[in-house]
Amino acid sequence: TEKYKVSYDLAMAIIKTESNFNVGAATRMGALDIRNPELYENNPWGLMQVVPRRSGREGWKRAKGNERIPTAGELLDPRTNLEIGVAYLAVLQENFFNGINDEKGRELVMIAAYRDGPEWVYALFSAKGKKAEAVAAINRLSAGEIAGRLLSKKASPRAPDNQYVARVEQERDNYRVAKKEKKELEQMAETIVKKPELLAAVNQWLGTPYRLGGTSKHAVDCSGLTMNIYSQAFNRNIPRTTDGQYTKYGRSAVDERARQEGDLVYFNTLRNGKPVSHVGIWLDENRFVHASSSKGVVIANINDTYYRTRYVGANRPARE
């Protein structure tokens, strides 16, 4: 999801709704003859229930750079299926619904289009089924009104109960910070954060979903979070990217025994040859706030094995 800038909780909710994490879901190998191209190419396969002729072909092109229909063996490989399905979500986001201004509304129509196709969504919002008209109509509606329109649509062969979008949205909550957990994190912050402005900023962002490239309360990535919190709590503009923040403020300039509230802490989570790939803000002796790709904005413990083994260092932008 980071590679394709697709919300983690959206992809996970679609997998859960489509296949319940069954890598061979709906293939029906005994009844569905994969030697029959018409049957094979128009039926869903694997984890993300990729339909070879549409989401398979377009997802493959986005992921691999060339256009072809993936084979049954490829779609039954969970890694390949996952990449093609997420890549197709990126295609919907970047190509079919890129003109939609509201992120929540855009993701709602992406969910519907994943199941029924973007042309069907266009037809729902445009009498002529035109992209430009549909996007303009969607931009005049709130997210709630868009959801209402999608839920009032005629049932489709793949969504006979007409509740696909609602089911995916409900599942997304399982991959976000729950209300109870958010309250617990806020209470934790109140006990450990000393600077009132930093506490206010942290509490405003806790629970925000993660999305690579995100900088808003709809979804945010790690450096987008640190950039926003520094602006709110310290009245300071810092670079947008993790690399930029790490380089500008002296790389690992602060010894781990000298870390202070508000310091930036860095990790190498991708191990892709770059010195750092993740950043958070230090809060106290062992906790920091960051945008986790799996849960969104949370407070984590640096002594957890995952973070301890990937920790790179800390630095300290000048603060007011």
C-alpha cells in the first residue's frame, strides 16, 4: 500500500470482504475450467478477487509496466494477487477518480468501482456515463450523500445485496485505531507530554489513518505527521520528507540518552539502502508518536523489538 499510495485499511478491508483472506477463494477449480478463456477471464480469483480481464489486466500494467492478462497461477500466488489488486486500486485512484476533491468521497467510489467497475460508477452519477460529468456531480456532494447514492443503487451480479460499500467501510474500522484505543492513547499522552501545545497537537492527530503522501486529518504519513505537529506545537516549518528532516537537522545528532520531548526519532523500516525510512516525535523515556502504516497515528514504545532493532537515531530542530 505504501508503494502505490493506497490506504492500508482500505486494502485490508477489501481483502476481508472479498475473500476473508482465503488465497484460493472463489476459484472453484473443479467447476471453473481455467482452460476456458471466457470463464477464466471474467471470474474473480484469489485474495483480492481479481478479475483477470479487468482489474487483473489494468493492475498488472500498473505493477509490471506491460499490459497482459495474468495467469491463474499468478493470481493464486498471494503476493502477486495482492500487488495486482492494490495496483488496480491505485489505477482507480489515479486515473478514473483523480478529479474528485474529497478524499473520503473518492475512496467510497473506488470501493464501488473495485466491485462493479468505474464505468458503472460514472453511469450512477452521470446520465451519459461520462467521467467529467460524474466527477463534477460527485464534487457537489458530501461524503454522506455519495455513500447514500451508492447504497441506493441497483444491486449488481457481484453485489446482489447492494451493501458492498457499507461492508467494506465497516471492515475498515478493524484496521484503524478504535475509539476506545484512541481514548486510551489520549489519556497516555496527557500523563507523559509536558508541553501543552505539543499535547494538543498530538491528541488532534491520534487515530488519523495512514496513507503514504498524506498530510491531512483524512490520512497522513510519518513525515506529514511530524511536519504538521511541528507547525502546530512549535510554530516551525520543517521539511516534508523523512530524508529531508533527517539530513537538515544533523542526521543522528542527538545521543539516545539525551533525547528530549519533541526530538525527531528515525528508523530504517524498509532496509532499502537509504539511511532512514520512518520518523516520529519523541515524548518521554521510551515512547514516541508516529504514523504507523498498519494502525495510523499512535503512540509506540521504542523498546518494542520491531522499533528497537530498526532505530537509527534522533535529532533536534530548533524549537520555540
